[in-house]
Amino acid sequence: MKRMTAVITGILLVGAGLAGCATGPAAGGWITLFDGRDTKQWYDIGGGNWRIEAGVLVADGKKGKDNAFLVTNGFYRDFQLKAEFWVSDDANSGIYFRCGNPEVINDKVCYEANIFDQRKDPTYGTGALVHIVKVDPMPKAGGKWNTYDITVKGDHVVLVLNGQKTVDVRNKAFSDGRIALQYAAGVVKFRKVQIRPL
């Protein structure tokens, strides 16, 4: 009887420990893509000098003329993505999603939630869905921490930047694919990236 009680107590303690775990799909379905420790969920295209500094993912340089990206290993169709980012005023960045070809990432073959305060045509600058939904007035992201909340379900795409909805559109251009963090200019930082499949 004592042995059975000890076994049951052990099972309950393990169960309580697992219930308190806040990572992975068990925590409300959220999966952590970047947690400040490593980039195991990503691969690098084009350089960018991506690195981790004090728990923050930083990019500030690229090789050649092409944009640099960190691209997820996994494909995603319907999801909610939350990302915390910081960019310098002169930064050119963005979060690309539903990129069908894992080796070709650009705003013609993926959706791009733009982060680009100094874009020459500000209608598709920060907060816009490039080539699809303009933003007016364009919010500024430079010099501070920001949050992007991106929800994609079927043909419905919603972008929320710092609590303000900037895009709410129906569009069937891209059905599924990878997610990519862009570096094109300035200094770009990400400190938390999470996804919840829908």
C-alpha cells in the first residue's frame, strides 16, 4: 500500500510540473519560435550577421545586394503570430509569411508585414501588407520596442501593430509556406516570436 501511495504521489508531482510548463503547444497552443537562447527553429539566407546578444536576436549587416532572412524550418498555413521587435529609424525589415518556396523569399511570392519607416513610397511602409493593403497614416516603429500580431486564416489576413489594426483583408494570393524575418538595412532586433496554429 505504501508503494502504491508513493507511485501515485510521484505521478501527481510530475503532472503538476508539466501543467506549470509555459512553453510549447500545451501553453494555449503557442509554440515559441525564438526564446532568446537559440535559432534552432530557423535557417539563414543571405547573411545579415544574425546573432543573439543578451537574449535578443540582432541583425545589422548583409553580404551582397540581396536581402537577408531567417526562415522557419516549418511550413504554416493558418496561424496567429506574435513578434516583439526593435528597429533603428533607418531600418528596412519585415515579417514574411506563407512563403511557398523555402529558397526564394520576397514580397512577390510571400505576404510581407512591412517594417520600413523611411520607405520612399510610405503607402506600403510600416504596418502595410506590401502590394496588397496600404496604410495611411503610416505608423512609425523606429527607436522603440514594438509588437506585431499577425493572424492568417484561409484568405483572411489581419495585421495589428502595437495594438492598432492596420490591415484587415481577404486575399488568396498565397496559401501556405514558411515565415521569414527580414534584414535589409539599419539595425533589426527580435526578442520574442511565437506562433499558434489555427
